[in-house]
Amino acid sequence: MEGKLKYQVLEGELALINDPDIQDWTLRTLQKVPEYFWYAPTSMTGKYHPACSNGRAGLIIHVKRVVYLANKICHAWGIFAQERDIVLASCILHDIAKCPPGTPYIEHENHPINAAGYFAKGGTPGVVNMIDSCVRFHMGRWTPKAIAKEIQDYELLELAVYTADYLSSLKDLETPRDNDIREIKEGKV
């Protein structure tokens, strides 16, 4: 994925964000992520995610699945307007600090905490703070102990992001975004 092409792979997901400021900030953040983000598998071990996201560009496939599910969750739970955009932006960005294969597990485990280091400058402070919170807690009960909180203490938007990420990791759940897999793996996107 060269230049602008790598961002085009998430064009449909970015287009779901209606607020132009949130959409722009999310794209500017994606422009700061490490190059390996666009090629890495979603799981270091292949143990916690479906096979479709465990090869080349697995993180991207996972992100597409998470955003698809989050959009459905927002509709079902009555999360609309700016709050929905926050959930979708959080889902696009939730794994931007995942480490490349071969990195010690402790560094991988802290990826929710490290994500803010890639966040673009600017953005509406309250919006960026909520996105940061949703990204930090996207692992639910597997959140790093240093920042963990009980699920019943989650804000609604945090819970929506966690639920979408969790469902996306299920090995027996297929989504329409799974159809994007062939093109991504063949490098056509």
C-alpha cells in the first residue's frame, strides 16, 4: 500500500463519520501511524482473532470488521450524531499502537495506553478525550491492569467500542467486511 492508497483502504469506514472535524482528525491520526500498521496481522499469536485477520493486512481487516459492527451497535443502542462519530473514530484508531510481530508481549499489552502518542494535534478537546478513553478501554476485561476498570463503570461509548472489538475477534462471526479480505491480501486495495 503506497502513499494515499493505504488510506483509501479505510475510505468507506472514514466516510461513515459525518462530522468533518472528527473525520479529518481521524485521517490525520492515521497518517502518523507506523508503516507496519498497514501490513501487520491483528494477532501476534493468531490465537485471539479469526483466520481472516491473521495474515497480511490483518489489522486493517480487523478494523473494518470492528467499524462495521460498531455502526450496527450504535444503531441498536441509539447512539447517533457526534457520539456515533466518536465510536467509529475510536474503532478505526483502537489498534494503531499495536506492536510489530516479534515485539515482547508487555509492549503489545500496553497498546491501548500507547495509542494517544499517535493522535494528531488539534481536534475538539472533549471529542479527542472521549476517543482516547474509548481506545484505552477497548479491551474490556483484558485492559492493561494499570488502567483497568470494571465493565459496569464503562461509559456507553466505551462499551460500544469494546463490544464491537470483542465481537470482531470471534472466530465464528462473519461480516460483510470479510469480502474485502481477498482484495486487501492481494494488494489491490
